[in-house]
Amino acid sequence: MAHLQQSNVRNRLLKAMTYDDFALVQPHLQLVDLPLKHALIEPDVPVMHLYFLESGISSATMKGAEGHVEVGLAGWEGLSGAVPVLLGNDRIPHDNFMQVAGQGLRIGTEALCAAVEESPSLRKLLLRYVQTELVQARQTAYVNATYTTELRLARWLLMCHDRVDGDDLPVKHEFLAVMLGVQRTGVTLSLQVLEGAGRIRGRRGRITVTSRELLEQVAGDSYGAAEAEYARLIEGA
């Protein structure tokens, strides 16, 4: 995209690049629409493209006998496919798809790897991003093992709220159950508790965050560790 300027991109990883590093990847970036449920990565299939998200939210999920469970979430701060590609592999055993439609700047795997080989500073930045993904995944595992559905839901809503414009989150109850790995009835009860306390407002296919401050109080220390690591490693770089 010859006309694409770093000042015009929204993706925080692209924003954090040096001028020279952005110039290495800029000619290979292509703006693409990413509709709901669009597959960014398929399990055990070579990753041919990576996506710097400009809008929308992507989910990384693992599939087992009980169905899908979300193990990672990214928006305009992230790069889909970063972990396998930057660690020298070409595939990973989970999928990655758009749970909220948006747009992304797509780059071929070979082009990104060539840029990383040419620039140690770009390699360092993107490997730091890999660390933030690993921290988020470990935090998710810890929260899922130790916290109630209500607190897990509050954390997930805050993470989505970080990655959308405004306060409306276009998600359905059954989708929340899949993402959190719990029964739909448990999600419905937790949503009712949060709504009754004035933290959110639920409508068909949409949840509105009415008080982020109160939602953070519910989430407690289940939320914030991964976000702080991103700020330290990427925005403080």
C-alpha cells in the first residue's frame, strides 16, 4: 500500500515500530475486510498470512471433546499468527477467527519473516509481542481455574471493551458460553447479576458496558496483568 502512512494506522504494534522498521513492512501491507467468523488461522495448516488488526476482535480457540474454548483474544493491539511464525514454525494446533468483524492489514508470512531477518529492532518488538500473548494465555488459564464465572465474564467483557469503539459489544450468550468454556445457563445468570448491579445492559445479540469502573471492581485482579505487560513491553519500548 504505497499511500499508507504510519500516522494513519490504528494498530498499536505498527505504531510502535521505528520509522525504518515500518518502512520495511509497509509495501507488503494490504487492507482487507474481516467479516464475522472469518478464519485467520486454521489448526495445523501453514500460516500464509498474518494480520495487524485495525478493528474488530479475533479469538484463538482450542477444540476438544466438549467443544471450543477461547485461549487468546486480540484486537488493534495485536498480530494474528505471531507466535508460530516468529518462533520459527509455520503452524499451530488451534484456530483463530474473527469474533467481532473488522478490518486488518494483511502481510505475507515470507515478507514479514524477511523484514524480521533484516531488522533486529523489528524482531525484538515482535518477540516482545509474543511474550504479551503468552502472558495473556497464562493469565487466562489461571483465571479459568480459580475464579467464578461472574469474575471470568467481567474480565472477558473488559478485554473486549478495550478493543472496540464505544461501549457496545456485539456478542451472544451462546458465544460467551463457548468462549468461557461454561454452560450457557451459568453465563445467563452471571449476566443477570452484572446487569442488576448496573455494570452492563444486555440486549439480544449485544451487551453494553454501562459502568467500566464497576465492572473492574468485579473482575478484581483477574484483569490487568496482561494489559500491564503489553504497556511495559510495547508502549514502553
